[in-house]
Amino acid sequence: MSQSGEILKDEFWDDDDIESVEPDDCGKRLKGLLIRVAISLFFIGCCTGAIIFSFINGETGTQHETHRDASKNFSIFIDQYSKKEGLYILTYKLPDDAEDDQEPAVEEFDSFWIQSDTNKTLVHRITQNVTIYAFPTHSYWYDTTNGIKCTFDRSTTYTTYINSLGMTSLVRNHQEYEQTHQGDKVYVYQGNPNEVLLSNVNQTAFLVTAYADAVTGALLAWDTYFTADDHSSDMVYKASYEYSSMTPAKPDPSWFTTPEQCSPN
């Protein structure tokens, strides 16, 4: 039996095939495995953290917006601004002898609205050449019609300018949603604009229609309709301001910095 056992050992357990495992080698392998696991966990943690960070910051960006229910009442006295430039649109009255298929003349210009009701400050590009910077006690009229001119105005303030637009006492006559031409869901408010005194249209207004976003309550647009005192074709029928990207949030304070040409007299 002893001899047979030695034969089996020689056949199946050749000394060259036997690998000895030293304790130091085992420790090194275990250490390497633990390092690889730690690195994997680190990268997984980084990826997870990045996802959570992006989510939190995305939510934070929307939390800065202050939505209001515009179905009950309308107020222009909120913090809001147009992220992108809006439009100022003038629609002229058709002459009395106009053909049935004749379209009224229309002019469009870039405009923007930046309002901080918290600080009672407003920047409004009224026309293609005139921008008002309104503050609690005064305003500046920045005019580029003929060169660059900035006029200090103590009689026009944040509040008086907004009052002159005729949107401080509007009522909602429609119980259903209506749509602007961009397709946004809005609530429509109208009123008799007794206070309207636009600096860019020297006519008497008879109606103001404002459109408040049905979700955020922000002012998306308003139309001011004018009477025609004569039959001239250059009389304005409607002046419109449209801000499809109006956001009900606090604007950056730096946006209210007046141009260097503006200074108190």
C-alpha cells in the first residue's frame, strides 16, 4: 500500500504543480481587493451626489418663483421680469376708405419689463428708443432718439408710472380660461383706463385688457385701445406689450443700474 500510494502521489501531485501561498501574498491580495472596492464605492457616491445636487439645485431654481392665484384678482404690483425680450406692438387705425381686405399697419419693436415691487423699482423699455428707470421717489427717461439723452424726473415715480398704464383697477369678466396668441392659458382682466397717460401715444384710451398667466399669475401681456379723434390713418388703434417669458420672481438688483449718462439734476 505504501508503494502504491507513492506511485499515485507521483502521478497526480507533481511538486512543480504545487503553488505555495504565503501569508504575505494573501494579505496583499486582500488589501488590493479592498482598495478596488473602496474606489468603486467612491465613484458611485460621486455619481449619486451629482444627481442629488442637480435635482436640489433644479428645485431651488423653481422655488424662487412666487406663484399667485390670478383667477381671483389681478395685481401688477409683484416681483416679476421677462427672461427674454418681449414685444411692443403698435396697430394703426384703418382709414375710412380702406378696402375690405386691407390689413391695418403694424409696427413691432423689442421691449422688456423688469420689476421689483419689493424695492419699488422698475425698468421698462417703452418704445424702441425710450426706456424708463423708475424708483420710489424719481425716475430717469433714457432716450436714444437723437443721440443719447437721460432726463431726471422727480414727478414720475415707480407707483405713478404704473398707475399711468391703467392696470391698477381691472376686473375679470370671464369665468373661463382664454388663450393668448402664443397659446398660454391666461385669465383676462379688463377695465376703463381713466388713469392711462402713455408717453408714447397722445390719444385717449378707452379700454385696457391684461392677460395674467393662469399658472404663475405673472403679467404676460396687455393691450391698450384708443379712440380715434380724426380720420387720419396714422392714429393708433391699439398699443400692446407682450412678455411671454415673464417670471414671477425677484430680479437681479444689478439690472436696475442706470446708464452712466443718467444723474440727478
